[in-house]
Amino acid sequence: MLQSTEARTGTAIGEAWPESTAAEIAAAVQSAADAAAAFGATGAVQRATLLRALAGALEAEREALVALADRESGLGLPRLNGELDRTAFQLRGFADVLERGDAHVFIDDAAVAGAPPAGRPRLTRVRVPVGPVAMFSASNFPFAFSVLGGDTASALAAGCPVVVKGHPAHPELSRRTAALAQRVVAEQALPAGVFQFVQGGSIEVGVALVNAPAIAAVAFTGSFKGGTALAKVAAERPRPIPFYGELGSINPLVVLPAALAKGAEKRNELAATLAGSICMGAGQFCTSPGVIVVPKGADGDAFVDAFAQALQGLQPHAMLSAGIRSAFDKGVARWRESALLKPLLNDAAPADAATPRPYLAEVSAADFAATHDLHEEVFGSAALVVRSGSVDDTATVLEAVGGTLTVTLWGAEEDSIETRHLVRVATQVAGRVLFAGVPTGVAVTAAQHHGGPYPASTQPFTTSVGYAALDRFLRPVALQDAPTWLSDRQGVPC
Amino acid sequence: MLQSTEARTGTAIGEAWPESTAAEIAAAVQSAADAAAAFGATGAVQRATLLRALAGALEAEREALVALADRESGLGLPRLNGELDRTAFQLRGFADVLERGDAHVFIDDAAVAGAPPAGRPRLTRVRVPVGPVAMFSASNFPFAFSVLGGDTASALAAGCPVVVKGHPAHPELSRRTAALAQRVVAEQALPAGVFQFVQGGSIEVGVALVNAPAIAAVAFTGSFKGGTALAKVAAERPRPIPFYGELGSINPLVVLPAALAKGAEKRNELAATLAGSICMGAGQFCTSPGVIVVPKGADGDAFVDAFAQALQGLQPHAMLSAGIRSAFDKGVARWRESALLKPLLNDAAPADAATPRPYLAEVSAADFAATHDLHEEVFGSAALVVRSGSVDDTATVLEAVGGTLTVTLWGAEEDSIETRHLVRVATQVAGRVLFAGVPTGVAVTAAQHHGGPYPASTQPFTTSVGYAALDRFLRPVALQDAPTWLSDRQGVPC
């Protein structure tokens, strides 16, 4: 059963309702499959119009949607208003991309007379919509990574119908947003199959959706456990399909000595910025910094003191759901039991408080690198400070992390052998490398890459944020000696 | 043990030698890992020079290599000389791509002042070499899909060291080509780890290579069984890695009524072309046409008669190895036992002949679509004729095939609702759609796409032939607020 709940109190709101049945899921997928040819045949302008209409509808219902999101998520009105802005911006951004023609870009290689290998027929490389996409909403961004978030926007932009599974942590907001989307699709005179919606918290719902034969690709943002389970289902279908999963990330932030050489004021400012990033949204960001590498020595000690003090003074708000809070408490409890970690915060708050307390502990680079358990994400306001004695220490820490959405390098402004080495190691393990600021906050733009080696992404060559997200749903096809009528249509068959 | 063998007679040539040990495989991977940073840091010009030197060395040793390839594969001197040409052309083609700067293309989004979502930091999207690539050679192209084939060329072009596993069907040619490559790498003053070589026919060798922690991606061309087994190994590593596998394809060729409306001469010419394609290289092409869809009716009957007659007159040469021949015989025997199939050739040759006989049988569209066994590739000169009564029949046949490297549509020159529908269905199931000629023969060019929905490819968005093959080994990374020194280097850290 699905139950809308006040995130801050755990109080149920209204009646519970049943999750989608197997028959309902099959019907939703069938409807999407029936719409695939017609929707794939729409032009860029028509799809851009749909995306703009969805953005407009979200904004028109802003007041009700944001209030509901706030009750179900506890994320607060300012953040949620900003997130709705971002979601609308993103929908319109994909519309811009379509209108520029980027989705239908193609390569046309003229025939070359003569024998192979130099001689060749005419080849035109086009991209075709992959087909119905199953989209699994995330809990932590009730707008931007949920029903009308980036995955849905990019799949629709590509001409693929979507079957969205709402997240059970904000079920009422999800079905309201889905109803809005379905109304807009109808107003645009598009088949209802273009946007289908299912709901459920059980593993069966997800498995049924991924196993539906007509589903051509899956987009997922969520937990490592749920993501790896569904990735396995996608890989073991009679016909395996691409599973675009973002499964978690610990986002190392490296404070290089140069970042601490600018005086106490700058140092304290960095410490406060970092503490704020860790507590932003109660740490419920996939890009929340979870490992802070700080040099050994007096400057590093002073930074760690300032950082711990800043964090001590912050109070994260209530977490998204009782389940997420319980996972956070268990993760912190596991760290508390580790003899390798030295706690850095004085934590007197009771364990059953409505809001979590941040957690910070220190560990040596060698112990961190050698201990696999410490590389696992604790989702929430918790981080480890790793003390590094050298560039090699720092590289070892990054390599131990292995796969992450982001690495942040503070103090890499000067070119040197050591800095180059660290930048190279950072690019080997991360999808985004920052040289200033904090990783929380992911701009929606063409150059963005929100992915990274496993487990940050199950498909590290793809991104789930930014306009390259479209590429996940447009499969290349080479047309050989295409007839004139097809060339005139730039290779798009219908 | 590895044993060089005369393909035509099965006679052993020289002494057998042992396959690579676990320690040798580990050492090869370690050597590649040690070379990854330095090789990744080479410029496009240096890598282009390496590729050109490899092409030149192949050509310089042409006579000895082609003669050896002919003994081990039985493919004949003209074909093997052409294949060596193509392999050298391909190496030089990637060199051209590098010199044009395509490998280091990047997107630079300037910072935008103001609050998000419109405000943003500067983001630069670059591409970094993924790291050491394990490359599994194929049996059927001893040059173009083997030691110095397209996978190796594209990985080296991307700045990734390769660990090549030679194919045991041409072991002597493989180690000779590998020695040539290692000599060229040394002459270019590059670390030996840039090109490493292992050999073995056992599953253990392949598993050890895919499981080596420093391997960052796998390129594979080969059997469905071997490919799915190794794909599973890649997916179940502690850190799963991309597995670019091309596992087999039955390449439907659709003869539309319009193709048969041009008189008997044209019809017989098409029939002869098709029979030639099926017997080319004894049918040992991943793009060999395995399903021929022919309209019901008098024109279709006449085409099938001409086609069967043309095929009856052809004699494929000896197959690549006793194992491949045995698999072909078993596949044909399975078809012979099927009550659904009506044989079209008079086959009097003994089953133990040194060379195989082509096989052709007819089946109804409904029986084909409903019978999963008939969708499995029989590697060699064997095909099924499927008789179609309508566009819907044909679409059903293509959808039953589901995933294939190619679909060929003969007679789609005129635009119509039906043709559009078939083109759309073809693009949904194939990586390449041809409108003339036969699918055997894959041009090396920018627009080429040699992939397709599973099992044609385990990564249908990527290609193993053509210049986009490079994209498999260059992972995007977004640099946020990159310092001046790094921007000056266009985002390449070292």
C-alpha cells in the first residue's frame, strides 16, 4: 500500500491506496509501446512544444505542488521552489536543444567509387528513439529527479514514451504530477501512451516494469541495493536492455596545502562552506561530500578544527522518510563502532530525535584505503576526514574510492607535476572534477556530466543530468544507400 | 595447448605451445596499467604516428603474414590480402581522425552569473582514456578483427593500452602479429605496456583477463556463448566494467515485391548476388544473410527458384577450424530435423567432406516468428527463406529476430506508408539498414555503425567498426571551474 506521510512527523495524510498491479503495469507498458511509433515520428518542434507545456503546467500549479512536496519530503519551501524552477528550466532546456536540431544530428558519408577499403557505399548515420523507457523516480529530489525530472525530460525529448514509477516517499505528489503530465499530453493531442505512470514500493513492481518485453531502456536514480538488483534483472532478460543507473557516490573533496595557505579567514570560510554542503538538504544529495582529504600538519589541523566546529553548529532538517533515517542511523552506528575512526563531533543529541545529527570522524589514509566498508556511502550528513601526508597518499585514497560522481580539488590553481597527477587520478575515478565550490548543485548544461565509474553509474559513459542525457535514448543506425525519399527526410523514416 | 593447424586439412604445423598462465596474464595487465598514465598523456600526433607505423609494418610483412593466415584460416590469398589492406586502412583512418582532433573534442560552457538554474559555474566537458582495454580477437577475420584489428586500433587511438587475447584458431599468425606490434611500440619509444599479448583457448584465460582489476573495458567479437559468459564476468566484478561484445546476428534480407518487378534478368542477378553473399568466406561473416524474406506468389516463387539454383552451384571453401565446422554441421542437422522447414537444395555431398555444403530451407512467416530456435545464428553458409504474405508478416518476422547487426530492404525505393513502416521496424531491430547490395562487407567510415540490439551487441549504442568505435574508450568528464593551466591544455591533465 502507498501512504502519503508528513516527513517531519511521520503522521499519515489521508487514506492509503494500493500499488499498481501486474496487470496495470502490463497495460501501462502496452500503452507506451502502442504510442512508440507515432511519438517517435513527431518532429523536434512538436516535442519541444510538449516539453514547454509541461514546464508551464508545473509552474501553474506551483503553489499546491510545492506545499505537498514540502509535507511529503520535509525539504522546505525555498529549496522546493528552487527545485521546481530547475525542473521547468530543464524541460525548456531540452526543448531548446530540440529546436536547435541537436537530437537529429546525423553524419552523411558520400559514396566513394572504387574497390574497398577506400571505395564504399553511401552511409548516413542517424539516431532513432530506442523505444519505451522505464523511469524510476528518486526520493531526494521530488521534482528534479522525479516524475517530470531529467530522465523523463530527456526520454521525451528523444521521442521515447516513458513509463514512470513514482517514488513511494512522495506518493501523493507523484500521482498529482503524473496527472498533470497526462493532462498536458492529452491537450497536445498526443497518445496517452507517451506518458504512463505506475506506483509501488515493493520490489515486484520494479521487477515487473523492467521485465516487460516492450521496455527498451531503464533510467534509475536510487540506492545501490535497489539499483544493482534491477540492473541484474535488466541484464538477465531474454533480450537485455540498457540500464542507466545512478547508484550512489561518496564524492571525495581534497583540500590541498595551497588551499590552506591563504590565512585563517579564508580557511574558516572554506570550512563553513564545506559544512554547509554536507548539511544541505540533510545531506540527501547524491553529490554530498562524504570523504574530506586534509593534509597532515598544523594548517590541516586548524582546518579540521574549524570544519568540525562549523558542522557542530549546524542542524540538518528531518530526513525524507523513516526508512532513509533508519539507514542513516545504522550507517553512522557502524562507523561509531569502528576502532579505525576518531570521532570529531561532540554528539549529545538523543538517537531518536526527529532530526538527525551530523557525523564526522577522522581516519588515516592507509586505514581508509585498506577498509572497504569505509568506501560505502552513508546517505545523509555524515563524512570522514582522511589525513594525507603526501600526493601519493591522496592518490591512494582516490583510487580506493574508485568510482564516484565527483571529486573536488581545492588548491589546484598552480600547475605542477603533483597537481597534474592528482587531476589525472581524479578524472579516472569521477564523472565531474571541481576546482572550486562544492559538488552539491549540478548545473543543467551541455557540458555537464553526472555519472562516473561504477557504482556512481552503471553506464559511466552516459550522464543523467545535462543535455547529453538525451544520447541515452537515441540509438545510432547507419543507413546504407538510403533512397531519395528517406534522405529527403534526413533519414527519419516516419 | 595452442597448435597451429592447416585449416584445409586439419594437419598440425610445428610444435604446440602452452597457453598464457595466470601469472603471465597478471603481468601483462600490470604492464598495461603501468603504461596507462604515460600513454594517456601522449598527444594525438604521437598516437597517430604509432598507428601509421603499425599499418606500415603490417604491409612490410604482408607476404609472410598473408601466407600464414591462409594456412591457418583457409580463407584464400585474395581475400586475406584485401583484409590486410583494410586493416592498414583502418589503422591509418584512426590516425587521420586523431590528427583532425576529433578524439579530443570538448564542450566549453562559460559561467553564467546569477542564481541557479540559469546561473552556473564554467563547465568543460572533456574525454579521458578509460584505461587498459582487454581485446578478444575473432576467428573469422585474422587481420581486421584480430590482433591489430578495429578494436585494437580504436583503443590505441583513444590512448588506452591494450591486452590482446589472440584467437586459438590462428595462433601462429596471432603471435607473429603481436611480435610485430611490440617491435613497433618499442621503436616508437613507448612503454611495452601499450601493447600486451596473451593466448589461450580455455575459458580460464578469458575469465582471468576480464577479472584483472586494472582492466577498464573489454572489447569482444565472437560467439554468443563465449560472449554472454564473459559479459557476465565483467558485470559481476567488484567494479563492473563496460563489455563491448558483438555476439552474433542473423541479418534478415527482405525482398520487397518492387524488387521483383523488374524482369527475370534483374531477378536472377539479385538471386546470384545473394547466393554469393551467403557463400562468401564460407558464410563466416557476422553480417552473412541468414533470413531471406520473400513475397508469396509467382514472382517470389521464381526468385526462390533462381536463388536456390544459384546457391546449389556454389561450393564454400573449408571452414576456419574443426570446431566451427562441427558447430555448423550441428546447426544444419538441427534444421534438417525440423518439421517446419522445407529443404530447398538437393544436397548429395557426404557429411564428412572437407568443405561444407550450403543449406537453404523455406518456412512460413508464422512458423518462423513463433519458433525461437529458428532465430539462432547458424554460423556458415546456411539461410532460411521466409515467405511473407504482407507488410505485417514481414514486420512480424523482423520483430521476432529482434536484434541484428543489419537488415537489408530490397525494393524500398518508393515512398509509401508500408515502406516507411518497414524502415521504422528495421531501424528498431538493426544497427545498419541497407537499401541495396548485401550486408557482407562493412565500410570503415565515420557514419558506419556495426552494432545493434542484443545479441548483435551487448552495448547497442556503440559500434565496433568505423571511427565512432573510438567513443567506447573515451569517457566524458566535466571539469568545473578548471584552473587556467588546465584550460590552456584543453582539459587534458598530463
